[in-house]
Amino acid sequence: AAGALSHGQQRRLEVGMALAAQPRAIFLDEPTSGMGVDDLDEMKQLIRSLREDHTVVLIEHNMGIVMDISDTVTVMQQGRVLVEGPPRAIRDDERVRTAYLGNMITGGRQ
């Protein structure tokens, strides 16, 4: 029964239910939210497998997951696109570092 599944298993079931509609695109909003470390690899594997047959739009704050499974990353700040590109370029972009790590980089100044 779905109610007996772990949180991570329930999240993967939700993706399966969405796929039953045979969409061309699938939008995942924080699919790893609240998931235990043990479930993350299986969810990442599932998301990777989706991109073969679907356009996948992933909204996720876990940057390790975003950088690991994304082809293109769009970083937004205050409702606007700050930068877009491959994960490596995003990781090294000074605008992203300043916007999201400003206090840590500048000692409190942004």
C-alpha cells in the first residue's frame, strides 16, 4: 500500500503516477525535499532516466543534486534569470557566488 512506503518511495511513486499520463514534459518541484540520504541516489537515477524520453524541468534547492543531474541550470534571483548554462559554468560564475554566498564571501557585505 502507498501509505506503507517510505517518504522517498512515495515521492518516486508520485513521479510514476505523473508518467502514467504519458506527458512529453514533466515538472518536478523539489522532488528530493524531506528525503533521507538513503533515498537520494534512487531519485537522482529516476530523474536521469526521464530525460531520455521527456523534457524535465526541475525546481530544486539541493545544489548537489542540481549540479549532478542537470544539462542546463537556470539561476534566478528576485524573479529574474541571473545566469543560465551548463552546471560547471554555473558553479564557477561569480554572479551566482555573490548572489547566493554573498555574506560568506564578502564578510557580510553584499
